[in-house]
Amino acid sequence: MAEKEPLSLPRFTRQSGVMTQGEIAVEGQPQAPHKPCPQCGSNKVWKSGLRYSKTGADVQRWLCRDCGFRFSESLVKLEEKFDVLMQPGLLQSCSDLAEGSVCDWNRSVKEPFNDCSFSFGENVESHAVTTVGKDLNVLRSYSCKRRVCDSARSKNLDSATIEKVAGETETTTQVTEAKGVVLEYAWKMKKRGQAEGTIKDRIFRLNGLARKGANLMSPDSVETVLATSDWTPANKKFYVMAYLSFTKTFKIPWEPIKVSCEPKEVFIPLEKELNALISGSGKKTAAFLQLLKTTGARCGEARKIKWTDINTENSTVSINTPEKGSRCRTIKVPTETIAMLNSLPKRSLYVFSAPGSLEPPKARSMQGVFSRTRDKLARNLQNPRLQQIHFHTFRHWFGTILYAKTKDILYVKQQLGHKHIENTEIYTHLINFGSEEYHTAFAKTLAEEEKLLQEAFEFVRFSEKDQVAIYRKRK
């Protein structure tokens, strides 16, 4: 009996809903695509979901029941689109491609595929090739004339833009070279015993000149930057002082330029405004401000006050870490100041440090807390004058009030720790306090007079009629 030929089933194209290309019209039979499994050649393949492409067209996925290989219709049509033969002109099946030289694991991954006829830059779009074969899909042809890693903006640059980019590159190079010179300058200043704050300020000024395009080793270049910059006269004066120190360190001959700068009038607040800041601050900040007010110390000197520098019996505070070449000194303070200092926890070496700390507090952190408190009080009290008060304002107020009371410039010089009388004149501002209001008090006994003097009252006269001493203090 003659052997029956295999049943050839028709294929249809879905128009409205049921049959698609690659589906079989007989129910109960395996549904196969145009071609058998490209891995093993079996016709026992089943649908296995859809692959969603970027173009929006869904691609049918297939699963082989014999070898478990999962593929799509694009793989089946691969041999019709590309020539992947070892010898051009002959058609090779997809199974040969999977088992051929591309997927031969005995070969090195880096070994070139000389037997492949793919052209560079051609996308195979196949899911059949393995990890080794997928390298063929990413081949690109790069021209030697192509600009690598270049944005679209910089492909067509005019001459002006090229000069600008070149100028910026030159400036960056100068800044980089200046950093090494500035670092060497800072190290020499450190060895000569300059204060850390002074070194940081001068480094900032020198780096600012370098960023403006100045060559620090050329005074003419620096003078050009100083002449063309928009800095204020006061700020420019600090740049000149920093560069003058730089030239002296490296022995560069330079005659500093003259900068006419008229100093602004120093703001001297009222005592009641200082008291408002002290009473409205926190416990530690209030004690710090009270110390500045009654000693006239600088912020850095007050930060470094230790518990051993406070004498409770004599109501004195010793400043043993002076700044800017000042002298060490011991200042008599009111008992109120001693009480506020002793109320702080004694769990650190320095009075205003955090518990357990062996270092003085940072000036920036204390300044930040004070600034927030001051601005808040200025809004609540509707007094914008409070925003003009800084830590150093307390020193100016102390020197001015002390000179107004004693009229002794040498005594003020000793209390401020100055070595030269010219520095003391900066802090003794001739202000007319005649229009201010005063607090008045009377003392009949020696104990009452001592208490008033500790509270910064000044003696006016003795009334013989009432047998009392009259004292006053500015509000």
C-alpha cells in the first residue's frame, strides 16, 4: 500500500479576529510558524506570548517542545534578509548558524569572525544567536574623520567661540598653576607663625586674583586685574594687602598701588539694644554676649576662655589667648557676668565648648546662632537697628563707653589689650550721649554704692541735704 503523504494544512491571514499568519486552521493540531524550530528543526512548536516592539507591531513568540528553544518570526525570516554563509552565494540554514562558528564555545570570544559576511553597522534583529553571536549586532563603522564624544553644539564653531573656549582653557590652566604657588605661600606663612585666620583670608584673596586671570608672579598682570575689577575700594584694599604679603614672601619687587578708601562710620548701639539681644538669646549665647559686652574681648579671644581663667571671688576674667598681637589682660567684670558664666555646665575645658570637647567652639557656628536670634528679635521688636550689631560691635561699644566714662585713653588702651595708641583711637568714637536717657539710683550705705558700681552705674554727686550718693547709667 502506498505511503500517505503528510497533510499539508493551509495558512491564513487574520483579518478580523481568529487566524493569523503562521496559525493552523485545524483544531487540535500543533500550531507552527512558516519554518520549523531553528535550533533542532522540529515542527512541534507552540505559541509563547507576544514581543512588543518599538514600532508598535506585536511579534509572535514560539516555543519548541523538543529542545525548549524560544524564538520569534523574525528569526525564521533571518535567512531571507541576510547572507550569513561561510561562502557567499550559498544559503545556510538558521540551525547551521546556531551550531556554526558563531556559537562555537571552543573559540575565544575575542577571536574575529572572519567567516561571517555581515557588513558593519547592520542590525540582525535576531533572538537566536547566543551571547557570542550578539556581538555581531553591535558592530559599527566609525570613520576616521568623525568627531568622537562631541556634542552637536560644538561641531560647527565659529572663530569667536573657538577663541572664547581657548581663553577659558588658558584661565583654567593659570588657576591650576596658581594653586601650587598659593599653597607654597601658605606653608611659608604657617612656618612664620601667622594666624590661621589671616592665612585663610589671604589665600582666598590670592585665589580670587587668579580666577580673574592674573598671573601672581607678574605684578603688572595683577595691577591690570585690580584696575579692571568691579570690587569696592574697601575690598580692593584687602586684595592689595594680600598680594603685598605674597610679593614680600617670594621677594618680587612691587610697589603697591594706592587705593583711596574712606572707612565707614562705626555703628555704636544703645545699651538697651545690647541688653535686648542678651535677654532674647539662649543661655549659652546670652552668656557669650554678656562677656563681650563687659570685657571688650574679640570673638576669638572670648571663645578660648577656659574655666581656669574665671576668678569668682574677685569677679575677674583673664584673657590669656589674645589675637592680632594684643596683650594678655585681666578685666574686672560685674557679678552678673560671673553668675551667667557659672550657670553653664562645666563639662569641657573651654567655657563655651560642647560637653566633652577639648577644642574651643567654631566661630562660624556661634555666628550662625547669633545671626538667627538677632534677626528674629529685630522682627519681633520692630527695631532694624539690631541687624547692624555683630560680635565686634560689642568691642567698639566697650571702648567708646569706657573712654566716655574715664576720659583716659591709656586706660582704655590697657583694657582693650592694644600695644599702640593708634589702634585704640579706632575704638574710641566721640559720640554725643547727651540726648540719651539715664537710669538713676541712690546709695546711702557703702554696700549699696558697691552694688551700683558693679552694675556699671557712675557716680554723679553727693547730696548733702538728703545725705545720699547719686548714681546714673545710660539706658
